[in-house]
Amino acid sequence: MENIFGPAGMPGQELFVLGRALMLKRKDGIHSLVPFPHIQEVFMGKTGKWILGTLAALIVLLVALTLSLPLLIDPNSYKDLIARKVQEQTGRQISIPGDIALKVSPLGLKTVFRLGEVRIASTQKFPDTELLTSKLVEIRLALWPLLRSKELRMNTIRLEGVSLNLIRSADGATNWSEGVTAGRPAPGAETRPPETKTGTPLAAIDIEGIDVRDLNISFADRQTGKDIRLNNLNFTTGRIRAENPIPIQSDFTVVLDESGRQPLTASVKARADLTFSPDLQQISLHGFSGTGQISGGTLPVPELGIALATDLDLDLDLKQQKADIKKLVLQKDALRVEAKLALTDWAAPKATGTLRIPAFSPRAMAASWGVTLPLADQNSLSNLAADLAFAYEPTALTINDLQVTLDDTSLTGTVKADNLSEQPFFDLALKLNAIDLNRYALTPPAAPAEQPPAPAAPAAPMEKSPEQPLLPVAQLRGLNFNADLGIASLKTGKLNLSNLQLKASGKEGMITFAPLAANLYDGAVTVNGEIDARQDMPLINLRNSVKGIQLGPLFRDLSGKEEMTGRADINADLTSKGLTQSELTRNSNGTLKLAVADGEIAKLRIIDTIRTARSLLGVAGSTSTAPESQTAGGAEGAGRPTSFASLSASGVLQNGVFHNNDLLAESELMRVNGEGTVDLVSERIDYLLTIYLAKAIDRSGETGLVDLAETPIPYRVRGTFDRIEQSAALEEIAKSQAKRVLVKELEKHLGGEQPEGTEKKSGGAEELIQKGLKGLFGK
């Protein structure tokens, strides 16, 4: 075979000629070696000529070898070796059905490497699945500038049809980590920290561009039933050179597929300009913008368009590990977000910055997307703005100068979070001027259209739905915080609160609030207490104090009816345990003291009930009486409510039942003593009252009860909270009536009536009559 340098045994004169070609001739006829004329004498002799000739020969040999490698070596013959090595190192099978091409052109040693179709399988635990497939990888590189002066010059880098399939099984195993053993230290082997390699940076970078077509990445998480797919990613750049803006364009589709739900799809197109320094240590990004569409999922519209305008000024210093976002503006329709960020020390990152959202209307923006907000107040969410400063480090986050405006509500304060790497501790100090939560209540669903009645079916037993826990025990156990919250005005439902203050703290499930205080209905309420959520059945201890609350407006706003009026003072010391409302009610214990002034009980109709009972006995002075067992009841809602100047009661709460034996109420018409129970579990009341009518009760002649002024009248109140039954005992009224008539008749027969002004004698007829009647009637 003929040598690539010429026929065998050819003298080296051609090499000598090539060496002399490297020398230049000056005007004076003396040859000079460029660019080192000061050592020309060394190379003027025969030895120098042979040295130059040898160097030239080596250069020619290198060029010839580079050109001949693709002819002498076929890369496709190494496919089996590559597959075997990959199998040994990773436990995966690799197949290369495509061609492997290597070409080198003489001019500049331009090298073309092209890799065709490649398939890498997953491990045996994931049969019939491929981890990676690729259709084409092409790199065009000029070797001579890289070898001569460390200048990286490349044509467009092409990557087509790459698919990466990542899978996590139900037991947590993954197809990208199973079977990988290369590079792992043997068990018990000493590990060394990685060596930091330093070298001379590239003198220059000049790449015509990067062209990525049809890149697909999927992640199937069989533990959660979620699939995330990045489909059809296309990524192109312009010419890549240091200190020159590089245009970047990309388009792709992201799909979030969750079992049992409609997939959420987002199609995005984006562009930006990238600039980097020659040493690749400083990088800047400017002019980012993007557009796209979102569809599927739980969106209330078939498709939502996205047009995101961005003004970004980002500087990265890789050597000093600094990032400075001097300006970041994101805008979508009326929504505009402005931010600044300074990031240092990437190993333990620290960041400071600001965030601002100028005022805009979320309602108007939603309407422009074809979305109708289902809120009761059609003017709510018409104004939203925010402004804050923040500081972050690996263990702490602080938000200062927080200002949020929502419609007519303003929120100010600070938020701090410490110990983020372990168990976070939050410190909140927030103030709210006024908020009406009713404005943000959901619109009640429309009543369904009336349908003709269906044939009656046998009534099935009603299944009572299980009660939901009132306390999130798991969340409370992991909550450590201090909170100082203030709300000047709060409205929820028909309940109005003002000057609401909450000072609370929590540590590992022990929540303390001291106090929770608010003004409401011309009075004030203060609550101190603890919630112990460290056990499965949380314990609650409350100490309540209510001063001067007007009960009428309170009942009206809570239930729509003024069941009771008056100015109330209440003190309670209560404990309970449980998760649901029924458990907390059933397990409640403690003491309660109540005092109400100038009030009225709507469902209590004492005067009218007694008058009804009295009328059954006939007109005054009649000797007719009703049977002792007969009672007269006042129906709920009939007659006049019972008013009082003062009412007081105290008692003990045991397992959800309030026991009271010192009820006392007074008015100008009567005095009431009583005792009874209020069962909060079954929502029933049972009281026995004793009514003492005032002597001046019939001052206007309306009641007809003047003859009962000195008679204690038993009065029973019982029933459910929704329907209370009340009755006066007729036998006592009958006894009093008969006693008066009998005394009057006996006085006539035994001694007659004494003239006015005559002093009654002790031991006379009246005293004997009273003693006799006492034995007869028991009084």
C-alpha cells in the first residue's frame, strides 16, 4: 500500500522544502525565522534546517492522520463494544440501530460527528419501557482553532427526537436510578471530596447556534397517580459569541394528567436575549416574553389565553456566586408584578428584594377571560394591590413593610419565619382596618327547576352524615408561632365586631391565646384559654368574660329573632375535650355566672299564662274551683313577653348540662325565683319557677290578678330550644281563692267585721280561722 506521504523510500527533500517555506527572506538576503529573529543563528545551519523540517513533517503527519482516521476506522464497528460496556456499568441495554458517522475536512480540521437512532432501556424492574431514545445528534467542530488557540468554533448543534421517560413505581423505585453502580464507592471504602479542576478558559466561543427539535420528557408517578409531560419542545438560538446578545426562542407543551380528572394542558411560546462574558463567568438575560394557552383541568372556560410581557434585567456572576435582578416586570392584561432581587452565596443562598403589585381589578380581568366570579357581592374583588420587602436566608424568611389592599380593606404588618430547615417558627404582627367577609361569600346555587312529582317510594332510613372535626389536630401539632393580630372592624354573617385583638402562641400542639378580645353590641368580650392538641382527643380550657353586651341585637343577628333582650354580664370558666361539636358539647364542664339588666324574654309569657289559669276559676270572689291537677298553658308566641329589671343566675356545667338553683328575676310586676337545668346535648330546658306577683300589679286594672299578690305561684317551663312549653299550677291559685272566700264568710259568722280604726285583738276569730285553714290547705 502506498504511503500517504508518497512512494516508499522517498527522500526527505520535500520535508526540507516545507521547512524552508516557514522561513522568510529579508531585504539583505539573510534568512530570518519569524517571529523569533534573535535566535536565527541557531537555525541557519544544517541542524536548524533539519529541526524545521522535522517539525513540518510532524504537522503534516498530524493532518494526514486526522484525515485518514475516518478512512481507517469505522465507528459503527464499535457498537457492540459500546453496548457491552453500558450493560456492565449501568445494567441497561442499549441499541444503536442508526449510523455513527465521523468526517473530517482538511480546511481547519472541521470535524462532523453524527449519531443516528439510539435506544436505552430501563432496568429489569421496568420491562418493556425505554429510558431514553434519540433520533439524531449532530456536532460540527473546527479542531484546528481549538488546538491552536483554544477557540471553540462550531456550526449549529442539532438534537432531534429525544425522548426521556421517567417512572416512579408504587413502591418508590425509579427507572433512572436503579442499577446504576458506576462511580459509586464500594461499601466501607473511604470517600474523598471531589477535586476542583482548574484550567485555562477558552479564548473565544463562536457557535452558529443550537437547534433542538421534538424533545419530550415524561414523568409518571405511580405513587400519586400523576403524570407530567413536556411535549414537543423546540429550542433554537442565534449565533453564540461572547459579549453579544444571543436570541433564544422556544415552544413547548406541558400536560398535567391526574387520575380521575381532566388533563390540564399549557402550550407556551417564549423568547429572550442572552449575553455572556468570554470567561463564561458573567451572564445576563434580557427581554423575556411569552404567550400561550391553557385548557382542560378545572378551568371554568374551555381555553384561557396567556400573553405575558416581561422586562427582565438579570446579571449572574458565577465566580462570586451572585445574582442581581435589577428589574423584573411581569404583565398579563391589567395584572402587573414588579420585583427586584439580590442573591448571594449560592451554597447557602441569601436574598433580599422587593415585590410590588400596582392596583388592578381581579373581577375585570376575570371577565376579560370569560370567567364570572361566583361571589355574592358583585362589586367585590374590584381593587387589589400589594407592596412588600423581603429578606431570605437558609433558616429564616422576613417580610417587612407589608401592605395589601383588597377593595376597602387594608392589611399592614410583618411576617417572620425562623428555623426553616427543621421545624419553622412563625412570628406574625398584622393589622387590618375593616373587612366584611360577607362580600366574599359564594353565591348560593340557583334553585333547580320544578319537576312533576315522582311516584312515592318507600321511605329509606336517613343516614346521618359523620361530623367533621372542628380542630385540625395534625396541623396544630406542627405549628410553632407567636401572633399579634388586630382588626378594627369585622363583619361575618350578621355578626359585627370591632377592635378585635388576638395575641396567641403555639408550640408543638399547645396553643395559648391571651387574650382574644373584641367589642360587640355596646359591650366587650375577653377570652383567655388554651388548646392542648398534643393528644388524639384535644383538651380545651376557656375563661370568658362578657361585659355589657346588648342581647337583643346579638340574638337578632345570629338567629333573626330577638329571643332575649337586655344588657348582659357573663363570666365562665369552661373545659372540654373532643374533635367534633357534639363531643365538645357532651364533654363540657365548668362554672357559669350570668347577670342581665333591663331585659325581656320573648318566649316567656308569665302574666298572660297566669291570667289564663286564673280565668278558668271564674270571676273574682266565685267559689268555683278547678281540679287540682288541671293546668293552663300559654302557647308559644301568644301574649306579651316577660320583662324584668334584673335577672341573675349561676351554676355548674356538668357533661353538657347546666344546673342552676339560684335564678332570680325582678320587675315592678313580680319577683321570680327558680331552679332547673339546661341540657346543651339534647337541647332541652326544664325549670320550675316560683312567681310572686307585686301588690300593685293591678294598678291599672288590666290584669285582674290583684287577689293573687300574696300567693306564691309555681310555674313550669320545659321543652326544646325550638319549642318551649310553660304552665302555671291551678291548684295553688284555687287554694288561695277558696281560702280568701272562706275567711271572709267565717269572719262574718264568727265575729263580724270590725269598724275601721278598731285594733284587732290577738287570738281573735281571724287568727283562729287562719290556723284552721293552714291545716286544711297546708299553708
